Amino acid sequence: MTYNDRTHCGLLGLSDAGTTVILAGWVDALRDHGDVLFIQLRDRSGIVQVVFSPETASRDICERAGQLKSEFCVLVKGDVIKRDQDNINTNITTGEIEVIASDFTI
């Protein structure tokens, strides 16, 4: 996983659903829902939601993700998926999708 292969967070959209991407940016916000952690990842192009879940990532990755704090700089690899209709965030341009993390580096 290298920085040069990255996609800009704010440029992701529904057409990217089903693809694997590498993102780099800062943790803008995070929400811990027990086993599942949601972060808003920010770069110069915008914000996208990244999900760390034990269903899709190893225990080690989920434990390390639990140590993330606001403004940490991270490189994330994950799959872009379409959000359920009830979970669409109309406040951000990438609100129709989210990235399911499979690996990351601080």
C-alpha cells in the first residue's frame, strides 16, 4: 500500500462502489459503536466515511483503529460500498457511499 496509489476522499461516488481504494488523510471525527468504529477521513478534496468492523477486518486492525484520535494522519485501504437508503448523509458529497476498511497505517 503506497501513498502514490491513493484516491482523493472527496472524489469518491456511487460509480466507485465495488472497487478497492487507498485513501490518505486526517481523522476528522470518529464514532465508536462498540465493535464498529466509524471515522470521517478528510483530505484536501473532501470527507468520506470509513468503517472498521470485525466482520471485514482482522482483530489487530480493529484494535489499532480503536486507538485513533482526531487529526491522526492515516493511509487506509478498503472497499467502497453503497450506503443503505436510511444511512445516506446528505451533508457531504460522498454521503451515498462509505469505505469498509481492510487495512490501515498511521
